[in-house]
Amino acid sequence: MPNDNLHGTDPFQFLGHDGAVGAIIREFDWSKTPLGRVDTWPHSLRTATALLLHSPVPMVMLWGDDGVMIYNDAYSVFAGHRHPALFGSKVREGWSEISDFNDNVMKTCLAGETLAYRDQELTLHRKGYPEQVWMDLDYSPVPGENGRPAGVIAIVVETTERVLAQRRIMEESQRLQNLFSQAPTFMAMVSGADHRFELVNPEYRKLIGGRDVIGLPIAVALPEVAEQGYTALLDQVFKTGEPLKRMSDRVLLKRNEHGALEERFADFVYQPIRDNNGKVTNIFIQGSDVTERVRAESHQKLLINELNHRVKNTLASIQSIVSQTLRGVQTKEEASDAINSRILALSRAHNVLTEQNWDGSDLRVMVDSSMEAFRYPGRQAISIDGPRLRVGPHAALSIALALHELATNAVKYGALSNSTGTVTVEWTVSSENRFTLKWTERGGPKVRQTDRKGFGSRLILRVLPKELQGTAEMDFEEDGLKFKLETSMEAVVDSSASVGL
């Protein structure tokens, strides 16, 4: 390197404390650059160089139209594998991958203007491969001896880690927001001692009828909730810092602004949120609207209880059928046939009611089912007539069993025992709301009344009118048996009574 020490003066005296880059400056052959030997540098260049070398902040100076690079130790770390080759090079060549960017910097600052970039994204080859980086960049002109800009000084602060960290936070925040908004359960966040809504997700809005509650205390936003003691529960959680969990809790809510209170059931938890000092600042509300589940469970319980009740009634009916049938028969065969036929009749009636969920039956459907076993192919011996009427389950079973007994008697002794007899089953409802059921036989053998009163007679003349709170009469007229039942419509349609024999 040429001897720059003129008249005994050290040309590098302006450097002061050398540092790693200072040593490079001393050893570098500046005569091969547009700047020339150091002893020829203008005072402005020497002063600017001394300032940047002593700065702990990454700084680089781009001198002259070519932007010859002089930088400090902190910038050498930023430059990575490009250091020390960047030293004394032209900026457009040293950072060739961003030459257009640096062209604009040189043009702007040498014209006397400044530039500032925040989190500027660039692609640099600092480690031998393309790398996305972000930087805060500040460019200012450096005046020469004549006061006009002779170079550019740049302060370079890499923000890559912060930018990437912020992006990760934003992505995580967005993911949480997506989870929050798409969650199948309701969620909300309240803050402060008055429990102001900060966040609510769509499911929570749906629960409260779409009301706009953000920024409002819960007592103002949902007054009906506060009146039911839920604000007091939030107060408890806020004060104690202990979470609270409730299952199938009943709450009355307005599902629309002007609507009436609606009963809902919810599983929910109030979870306290603490700050770094352990103080409760927020409460996270999360839960599920389980109204349909609670109602289904209640309905299921009701069905089970109803099923138990009906099973007991059915067993009692069968027990009565068996015991009373045995009293009126002479042989085992007669008893077996009678018992089987009556239980089958009861079973057919049960099938009809089961299809209707045991809340009643269309009377014509029940009568058709009861008479099905007594119809003959090719012969219209049985006719049915009456208005459309839905009767309760106890009335349906009672009438079905009575019709079975009447039909069985007709097959043995009456109009269905020959080829010419007919049976008519009809019912009417009077203007006084009275129900009448008639059984009329014609064309059968001559009817004979006997003193023997079996199970069938007792069922028709005693049990049936008692069950339906009415009256029953049977006439043994010469052209056929006639039976009539009269009762109120209220007794016929009542679904709460049970059947007994």
C-alpha cells in the first residue's frame, strides 16, 4: 500500500479507535477505488467516515456517484458472508440483487432528499442463497466540501425477527379468531368488575337473539340474565378467581328484541383470566345450548314412565283376561282358545296405538283392525260407518276388546255363524257432544238369551261403560243381537286414563 504519511502526518488519524473495520480501512488499497488514496480524501469524507465507524448502529456510507461503500463493525455483521468483499465496492455491484432499489436511493439522496423505510422487505444473498429480510432504512445525503451532496449515509436496522414474530402472532391470532368464530359452542369474553362484553362469537349472538352487546355491561346488554342471578355468579368468579361450571342450567332469554322470554338450557363455564400480576381482569364464557338435549331427555324419561305404566296395565289386563276367562269355560281347550283370541285382540289394538305413539287412534282404524280377523273372503258381512274421530288410548283399547267379544259371540251364535248374516258397526256424535256406538246383527239364527254371564258379557256390559263413564245395553231381538254404548265425548277422547278389566 502506498505511503500516505505526508509531512509526518498519519492519514488515518481521523479514525481514532480502529476496531475491526478500522483495521481493514488502514490496510485497504483505496487507490484502486474512485475515492483514491486516503491522504487525498476531502475533510467531509474523513469526518463522515469517523462518525459512522464510532456508531454502534449498523451504518454504511455510499460515496460519490458510484456509491463506494464504507461501513462500520455493526454493518459488517449485517452484511454476513458479503463482508469484507463489500468494502470499497460500488453499491450497485456489491448488492446486485437490489441494484434497482439502490439506484433510486442514490438518485434521490444525491439530489438532496431523504428516504425512510419501515419493515422494508428485500431479498438478499448474504449467505450464498436468496433470503427474505425486513429492515428499517434511513437514507440521508452527506454534503461535500462545496456543500452539495457528495454521498449518502444509511442507517440499517434489520427487523426480520420482529416482523416474522409479529406475523406468527397475527397468524396465531387469526387462527384463534377463526376457531372462535367457527366454534360450535357459544363463547364470549367480558372484562372488568361490571363485566363488559369484549368479544362474542356467532353462536353466542344466536343464543341472545343477535343483540349487539359489545362494549356494554352484561346488566345493560342482557337485563333478563342479570335478574336471574348470573351477574352475581360472574361477580363471584371475578372476586374469588375460581372457575364456575354449570350443567343443564335453566335460563330465560329474549330471542328477539321485542319477543317474550324463552326457556333455554345451557352447559357453561365461567373461566377467570389473570394478568401478569395474577389479578383477574376478564372472564371467558364458554358453553353449549343443550335445550334440545334436555327436552329429549325429559321426553325420554316421560316415555319410560309411560311405558312402565302401560306394561303394568297390559299385564294386569292379561291377568284379568286369563282369570275371568277360566271362570266361564268348561274345558282346557275352550279356555286356551278364548285366552289366545282375547290376547291377540289386545295385541292388535296395541299395534294400532303403537303406530300412533300411544297418544290415541283414529276410531275407524281401530274398528277395522278389531274386525279384520272376522271377515270372510268374498263376503261383505261386516260394515262400518261413522264420522272421522280420534279417540284416546284407553277408549280405543276398551272399544277394541268389546268389539272382539261381540264378534266372537256373533261367529259362535249370531249373524256371523251362517252365510247370510251381517253386522253393522256405527257411531255418531250428537250436537250435545254425546258419543254413541252401536252393534247391530241381522240375518243370523234366532237369538236366544241365556242366564249364563261369561267374561265377554261382563266386559261389554260392566267394564266398558265403567271405563268410559257411560251406559251400555244389549237387546236380544228376534232378527239379531243389538248393543249400544253411550257416553260423553270427553270420556272418549281422554288420553290420561288407563285401561282396566
